[in-house]
Amino acid sequence: MAAIQPTADIGLVGLAVMGENLVLNMANHGYTVAVFNRTTSKVDAFLADRAKDKPILGAHSVEELVANLKRPRKIMIMVKAGAPVDQVIDELVPLLEPGDVLIDGGNSHFPDSTRRTRALKEKGILYVGTGVSGGEEGALKGPSIMPGGNPDAWPLVKPIFQAIAARAPDGTPCCDWVGPEGSGHYVKMVHNGIEYGDMQLICEAYFVMRKLLGMEPAALHDVFDRWNQGPLDSYLVEITRDILAQKDDETGKPMIDVILDTAGQKGTGKWTVISACDLGVPLTLISEAVFARTLSSQKDERVAASKILKVHPTSFNGNRQAMVDDVERALYASKIISYAQGFALMRGMAKESGWEINNGAVAMMWRGGCIIRSAFLGRIKEAFDRDPNLTNLLIDPFFAQEIGRAEEGWRRVCAAAITHGIPVPAMTSALSYFDGYRTAQLPANLLQAQRDFFGAHTYERTDKPRGQYFHTNWTGRGGTTASTTYNA
């Protein structure tokens, strides 16, 4: 049999929804793509249908896939995160040469990408762990792409990635090099954490207006439509508007009213919270968003509890339009907190790992294609342009002014929700974080005294330089021995 003439610019393994659409996106931008799927019938079905008459080559083995690729070979892996990625890598590496590129475009955990980048570098293979956000439509029409890994790979994949990526309003591709090792997947993980926060905040805004003000979905559709034309302009607010207008074909009821109130999750939000705990970064809002999904899944338990722990709400007697305006302010202010915490987490990780993550560039990558895309992100880019070393978005002049403008309405919404028994965990945790962050003296002096009392963990003094530790024999029986684990 004659040898295959390599003509493909890039290969892709894994023809699930995201894989198929990325392949079509590449083909639509003039690239020839070779494709392989473990279930080879999917390759044939794809070539006969969506890929018909496009520059897409099918392969029935990894050997055939590799043979179709121009050198240096570039192969994108779009399979389930974890062991399946390692399995595909193990199958491909013996067929590759130094200088070839492997790209993992799934939702891999960032430590796995760091491990793979290091291991493959020893074999001369250039590894890229890239976050891809935007769902099915984004993959086809232009996603946000967040690549990191071996920097030598960037010049080789940059033309393809920036060609297929979404564009910000100014035409900038929503794709740039994030940094080394697992940084690309880390940034994607934080993106997903912020996504959890954004979605929960929108749900709480909806719930306050629905439960407190008694607004029906049609009226709420109009509210979200108006909000999407202002500072809250974003993909998630836009689709919320559209969801609230949808009718169920079977019952004629608003679609939102026939969907069961139990939310799922894939784990990236949990990873974000765990990383924040490891780094000591307060990620309170996103943590509450993760736990809100967990609580929602306990449907039967909640129904049973509702019959015992009955809520006795009072009717709302205030100005309804004023409350709707306050909910907008509360959503906007809480959203600022969500992004402030997310970017602080990336700053913490960059400091811990030695990675250089350009927060302003990340904000630009998220301006189009991805789930959290919004006009709001342009303001974040401007904040980091003003101060690349900005420690927290809240102290940027623009955001400090914006949150000050929204603060009173935010407080009124949280107070009303608490008074009427409406759960708003993300909004209230965001407000508590704001109050804690701007408070010069917190009650942690008492907390540290307690730790020293029961565990001799020591404390610092207000009248001594930082970094000096002291212990008090609180009971007269403890002696002078102190723990060496201040942060245990």
C-alpha cells in the first residue's frame, strides 16, 4: 500500500460535540484537519454528514492520523479529562518526533497539565494544555481559547488558535498565550468558577423578584432585557432573558416553571474552591455558588424540611420598581466581587507557582466566545492597564466608585431577602467580603487569642513589629512552650 502523503495542518482526537465543532471551525478557516475517534463509526458518520465536502480527513487508527499530518505535527486531544487523556498521549507519543505538539483542549485539572508538560518536554514533545470556553456554539463560531504549557509550542499553534477564536469588539482575538505548565487550564478553571458565581447571582436576582415581588416570567424577561442593555450586558444575562420568554410545548407554561430545581456540576467549581483554600485566598462568593448547587441537589430533603421548618413571609409593601432597580445594583456589585475574588486567586497562584499570568490579557480573552463574556471585562482590562500589579479590583478607582454607587441598593436587597426568608447566599457572602475587605481591624485578634489559649499557637502584637510571635500562659498551668505552627 502506498504511503499516505501528509496534507493535514492539524489532527484532532475525540469527535464529541466540542471536538466536532472545533474541527468544522478550523476547516471553515481554511485548515485541513485529520480526525480520529476510538469508535471509528463516528469518524465515518461525521465525514458523511457535517464534514462532507470540507477539508477534513478521516483516520481509523492513530497511526493513520499521524501519517496524515504535516511536520511538525500538531494534534489536539478532545476526550474526557483524567485517565483517558493520558491513554491517548501514551498511544500517540511513540509515533511522534521531537518538536511535535500535543494539545489537550478538554477540562483537565491544572496539576495534570503541569505533570504532562514536564514529562513530555523530556521526550522533546511540546505540550499545550488549553482551556476552551463557549460551549457547542462557541466551538463552531469562535470560542475563547486559553493556552498554556511549553512556550516553544505557541508559535506553532498561534495562527490556528487565533484564526478560530472569537473576536473582542475591537477585533482582538480572544486567545493569547497564558503562561507555562498548567496555567492555561488554571485560568480556564477560574473562568468556570466565576461562571458558577455569575450564574448563582443571576438566579438569586431572579428569585428575589419572583418570590418577594411576585413577578411572572414575562415581566422578568422584560427586566433582564433592559439590564442587558446596560452595565450588566453579558451572555448569561442575555440567555436568562431568552429563557424567561420560552414556553413549554407540552403544557404551554413558562419553560422555567416546568424545570426541576436541582442543579448539576462537573467539578471545575469545586477545583477552584479547593485551590483557593490551598492558596489562602478568600473565594467566598464562588464557594457559596458551589454549595448552592449542592444544596439544590438535596431536593427530597428540602421538600421534607419545608413542611417542618415553615417560612412565614410578610408581604412586600415598598416601591416595587425601586426594589427592581436595587436588585440590578445588587447583582452588579456582587458581580464585581466575583471577578475581584477570581482575579485575586489567579494572582495568588502566579505568586505561588512562579507563573507570569497577565490578568489584563486574560480579561481580553474572556471578552468574547466564552460563557462569562461581557462588556464588563473591558473595564477589568482597563484596571490592569492602569496598574498591572493591582492586588484587588475593589481598589481600582473605577470599581471602587461603581461599588460605592451600588452599595445602598445592594444592602437593601440583602436585608429584604433575609427578612422574608429568601436565600441569597452569593449576594450576602459578597457583601460580607466587601465589608471585611475594607475593615482595617477585624475580630481575628480574639480568634488568635483563642488559638493561643487552647493550642499555644502564639500571636503577633499591635505594639511590636510584624513577624514577632508571642505566647501567653492563659491558665497559669500551660508553661512557656509554644507551637511552631502559627498557620496550622
